[in-house]
Amino acid sequence: MKNQKHMAAMYPINQTKGFRIHLLVFLLTIPAIWIIWYFTDRTYLWPFWQTAAWTVGVFFHYLGVFVFKKTKTIKYLPA
């Protein structure tokens, strides 16, 4: 049992999958935010700030995964 945890912990983290999940949530959430803005008070363009901030976050996540590649492994420390 302990050896199985050790072996599973040494496999590399799938960074591409993490980025794809981040991008998918971004692509599903940002339009929802704009729809909420459209059907509510449209006097102030507040979704712009969420869109801009999240776009910067997705961009840096992309850079971290695809441009500045570095494989990470989880190191298991026995208790």
C-alpha cells in the first residue's frame, strides 16, 4: 500500500491538462459574466475588469506551461 502511493507520487504532473481546464472554465465563465451584465445594470462596464484580469492569468498560465517548460514531479516523503 505504501509503495503504491510512492509510485503514484513520482509521476510527472500533467500541466497541459491543468491549463486546458483553466481555459475551459475561462471560456465558460466570462460569457456568463457578460450575460449577467447585459441583463442587469449596464451603466458601468464592470465585466471588463474580470475579463482583463482573468485573461492575464490565463496568458501567464499558458506561458508557464508551453513557453517556459519545466517538468515537475511530486516527491513523496515517507511519514
